[in-house]
Amino acid sequence: MSRPLAPVLMVQGTASHAGKSTLVTAICRILRQDGYRVAPFKSQNMALNSFVAAEGGEIGRSQALQAEAAGLDPSIDMNPILLKPEADAHSQVIIAGRSIGSMPARVYQQRKLEFWPVVTAALDRLRSQYDIIVAEGAGSPAEINLAATDLANMRVARHADAAVLLVGDIDRGGVFASILGTLELLEPSDRALVRGFAINKFRGDPGILAPGLDFLVGRTGVPVLGVVPYLKNLDLPEEDSLSLDDEPKQRERPDEHLDIAVIRLPHIANFDEFAPLAAEPEVRLRYVEQNADLGTPDLLILPGTKTTVSDLAWLRATGLAERIAGLADARLPIIGICGGYQMLGRQIRDPHGVESAEPVVAGLGLLPVSTTFAATKRTVRVQGQILATVGALAGAAGRELIAYEIHMGRTEADAGLSSLVQITDRSGEGVSERDGAISADGLLMGTYLHGLFENDAARHALIDGLLARRRAGAPTQAGSTATPVPAVRRNLAADRAYQLDRLADTVRGSLDLRPLLAACGLG
């Protein structure tokens, strides 16, 4: 006899960026701490930061973090539909971890309901394996123009008879109107699934909210289960590029700190992998999108991108391409990750029209490599060793690393050019392959591996190498050779566990989960 499917606690929001992902992460952590076997779920996500799941497919970064909070290895069932935005209202559509191509928004809306069986199958598989599922909605359930083809909010809640927590963001204002308006726009049967409200991102004394909270309860009969404070300095991966708007303010540090500049490409992807660098006390990390702001950093990073060709054209149009070439001539260290690696090469060939109608596009010409776009995407986890014996990563030579690949290109290097990494395992299969390239002087590096700086040994070696350049007299943004005071380096796994527990403690102390668990049939 099969066991009954697990209940679903669902977090929906009055709008995008209301904090749904963070609250799901916190609730997964709390329930895990309390002994439940819990798993996250988001039927449809739109994000440029993604992660490779255990099966080798691609899912949103927030679901990977939620799985980590629950003590699980991420699975494609946790995010069966992922949309990766491209130019001109197009998105790459990823179903069950695999890309099925690029679609205009209009076409995807017409086809959405085709994918509903994929959503229900994934959710029910999770429900058959765990004690409780914490599901996350997308945007708002009250988008009446999208209700007929909804895959992410009330259609999911109805399928699972979920206990819904409706969250409003008070930091942006209008929270009472947004909560009440959202509830009023729901169908009566959907409204009955909403078991509680939460006010999120509050700064100040919760006591001053009492009249508004009483009004909400009196008007709707739905309890307010908590007021969650605004959490400062929560150092966890982000998946929304809106978070980059706050980066310059968050990362300002004295001029003597190492200055690492990341080019903020229009379609920047997987930028969360640089957060561990930003967290190091000796580093000032900043995102640059204007030529005048680039200056002379200690390290320049060309990050991954969803659209290499169009972002390369943007570099040229803004003058950043010429400036990057000038910094390379001045012997500044430059690292390209994935799409950034492709840009550093001589040319990009696109025989299948994956990104462009142009069959060949010139790269920046800084590394003697050439890229050819393939018709299929590679999404794999990898293990290997760092090979660099020169440059800022030389201190990590021979050290093990864990990373992942998400790309459609194959890059070939000229004979004699050294590789950056020796790959020994790809998605659980033993291999002996090389990745990336490094110039003879070690100043120019490129790799397809995302997550390089999430490896403590690689990150610490990079910082040591850059500090050594400072001591040797390399110019800095401030024109000096001052080096930071030695600081305690960060351990990513310990830091992540601390931040997840800190988040869980805060939410546990401000949000009453008991009515939601009772509605799920749990104590």
C-alpha cells in the first residue's frame, strides 16, 4: 500500500520580490531543524542565476539554496520549469532540467498549459518522498490577465490543497492595500486556501502596525501570523539581478582593499558565484556597467551571460571592450567565466544560429581560443584539480575543486596554450579532460566552470596572488601599493550554515507556523 502524498505549505506573495524565496528557505530550515523531511518546490521560475541539479538538469538558484537549507541535494523536480530571459521578450525555456529552445513571451503563454502535467508529476514525486513540501509561488496570484494559464500559484495550491501563506513587502509601502487587494481578486475557493498573512521586511517597532493588522483580520477573517524584520547583511546567494542595484552600497570598503571589478553585462548570469569573493574581508567587489567607472582594479572579471554575442556587442558600443583591451595591455589580471571566457577569445562561430544570424563574430582577441556554439546545452557537475602554475591562482595548483558547467559552446585553444583545470569527474563519470585556458604569464584566464570561487582553496589563493602583486608594486585604483591588513579568511560551508541558521532563527521568532502546520495535518 502506497503512503499518502505529503501536505504542501505554500508561500505566495502580493508581488515579485516580496521575499517569498527567502521565507521558503527559512521555513525549510526550520522544519528540518524540527525533524521533518522537507523539500522545496517552485513550479515555474524566471532567473538568470541557475544551478545544476543532481540529475544534471538546470534549476533556479533559489531552489538549490532552499534544498541546501533542507539538507538535500537539489533535484530537477524542485523546479520543473525555468525561464532564462533573453533579449526582445524572449526566454530560453527549460523543462525538467533541459532546454527546449527559445520562445517569445506570447508563444510561451499560449503553450504554458502543455507543461502542467510536468509540474504535477514533479510535485507529486516530491510529495511521495517527504513529510512536507514548502512550495513557492511566482509574482502574484492576483494577476488576472494570467490566471487562465497560471502554473505557479493557485493552480498549484488547488492541486495540492495547500495551506497558503500570503506575504506582503512593507519596505516598498502599501502593504495593507496589496494584501487586501490580492485576497479580494482571488476566486472564493482560492481565497479559502489562504490560511495566514505575513508582513515582510519591516524596519522598526512592530507595535505601530497593530491597527493595520487588526483591520486586516477584521476585514478578511484571516490571521496575521507574523511581522518579519528586514534582515541586513544576509549573505546568501541571490538569483534576481535587481539585487545588484544595491551592490555598490553594500561593498564599499577602504581603497587599500583589493579592488575586484565585475562587468555587469546586460544579461549577466550566475553572478551569485562572486558573492564568496565579496564576503572576504580583504576584498572590495563592485559591478561596473559604465566605462568611466571601471578604473584600474586589481582584477577584472568578465562573468557569464545568457547571450554572449549581444553582450559582446554591448561591450563594444559602450567603449568597455576597448578599455578592457587597454587593461590587458597594461598587464592587469583578467578572468573570463563561461560567456566571459568566450568573449576573451578570437572569434565565436554560430553555425546553428543559436544566438545570432551572423555565422562568425570577432571576440576581444585577448586569448588564443575560438568558440563554436553547439545546438545542445551542457549542464553538468564537475570535479577536478587546478592546473595553474603561474598567475594569481598558482597558489591553488593541484588543489581539488567542485564546480558546474552551463553552456552551449565548445572552445578550442591554440596548441601550446595551458589549460586552467583538469577535470576528473563529470556528473559522476570518471573522465580525463581539460578546461579553460591561461596565458603564459598567468594574467589572462578563462574557464567554463561556474563556482570556481566557491572553493575556499581557489578563492584564498586568488586573494594571496593579488596581494602578492600589490606588494610587488602593481598599481591600484588609488594609485598606491598599500596592502590590506591580514584578515581571517572565510569558510564558505560554515558561513552558509551560519547564515541559514540565522535566517531560520529570525523567522522562527517572528512568524507563527503552527496554524499552517495544523492546516497541513502536522503538529
